[in-house]
Amino acid sequence: MEQSLTIGIVSPGAMGSALGRAWQAAGAGVLTTVDGRSERTRSLAHGLQLVADLDAVVAGSDVVVSVVPPGAALATMTPILDAARRGGVTPLVADLNAVSPATVGELADMAAAAGHEFVDGAISGGPPEAGSDTMLYLSGSQAAVLAAVTTDGLRTLVVGSEPGSASAVKMCTASVYKGTTALWAQALQTAHAHGVLDVVLADLADAFPGTAARAGRLIAVATSKSERFVAEMEQIAATQGAADASPELFEGMAAVYSRLSRTRLAELSPEEARDLTDLTEVLTRLAPDPGQSSSRSKAGA
């Protein structure tokens, strides 16, 4: 890896901050800003070099990486490009968000129109840390720039020369990971309502012992992020529809996560949700909160 490479992160939530620390461990410089962000995000960004604002991030970076909720990917590209124009710089722009290949095409066109090379990226796994096995899939003519920045807990793989291939991988893998979690939430909430939870768990544990044992935490963490998962499920539905597969399944998954986002369980931050392991308590908190139309925003999750 070129040791002088500086990577700017937009924005330093749980995933963005962890990626930044992993890239620092690999020898890269990392810049980000917490301007206007919540106290939680400021805490998550520990160990990173903080600068005043987005203009400073873009002006000081060789690569600017967007790591935001899927529904904000397009809206985030415009201020990045505007900041680059104001600073008179043209950094490589990488989108690492869970969006469809069609959305990636829009992002790549926006970047190209402003004179920027573009990299499509997709993250598989949790926030990287020493000992983890997070994979960063990359595609595009300049994908090798980020692919070279690897360290303990973060692997990279270039899957194509054109933007869209990495995100296609993400849309397929996330459909299984997050779709399966939604199925567990639906099934176990229904079992709990009918008083047969123990029987259902015992049956499922034969085929899925690991998942059954950690079902409470799995559902709690997914529900804490459910508001942002709605847009991701919609992106998966669009991707599957464009491939002549049925989009209806993940349109339904979007509805599941939308419902979860309106429950008391969704009020937890992801950090709080990881500590909630009692399945009965988790399912009890899935009852809708009549005083809330949508879950609170957990900036930087």
C-alpha cells in the first residue's frame, strides 16, 4: 500500500469509524468530521483524525468514502462533489453503501460528471476490528487503490472492473443475511403470541442450533437498525426485479423492517441491543409503541 494515502470518511458511524481505524492500522491516513453529529457519533469516532467540516475532509483526502444509510447514498454524493468543487480537488470517490447496481450507476455518473473516478464497494460483516473477518468487495477501474489497504480484521476482494459488481454481491448476500433475520423475527414473535415459543425453538434448534441460541440478540440488533434496513430491502427488491427475479419478496421484507422500526425495541441503540439477549424480553418489546410513528433516528449507527 502507498503509505501516503489519505482516506476521508463520510460519515463516522459505527461502520465508518471502524473502517477508519482499520485503515489507520494498515498505514493510511484517515480524516473525518463530526460537525453537526450526535454525541454517540462523536464517541464512535474515537481514534480518528477529526477536521472541521466536510470541505476539510474532501480537501485533505486522496479517497473520499461514503458510508451512510442506504437511503442517504444519493443525497450524500452531492455535498461531497460540491465540497470538492469548492476546494478545487478531484479525489477518488468510493461508495460503500448497501445500494443496488442501478443506484451505483447513478452515483458513478454523478462522480464522472464532476471529473472524479469512482469505486463501488460493499461491506460484508460487522465493523472490522482485530480478529474479525469483515470483507470489503470492490469494483471499478480504480478499485485496487482501496483493495491494497488491508489489515487484521479487514479483507478486500476486487470483483469486477465496472461499478455495480460489488454492490450486486451485497444485494445478494444481504438478502440472505437480513432476510433470514426478518424470518426469525416473524416466526418467533408469532410463536410467542401463541404460547409455543419453547416448542418452536426446540424444533428449529435441530437444524439451526447456533441461530436459535442467539436469536434474541440477533433480532434485537437488527431491530435497532431496522429503520435504515427498510431502504436496503427496497434496493434488494429493485435489484432482484431487474434480474427478472420477483421483487415482491423483499418489498415484503421492507414492510417487516418498517414494522420493526415502530416497536419499543427499535428505541435501543445497536450497542444497547447487543446486551439484550433474553429472547422473551426481546419479543415482548416487539409490541408496537402506540405513541411512536417511527423509530428514533440513531445517527451514525
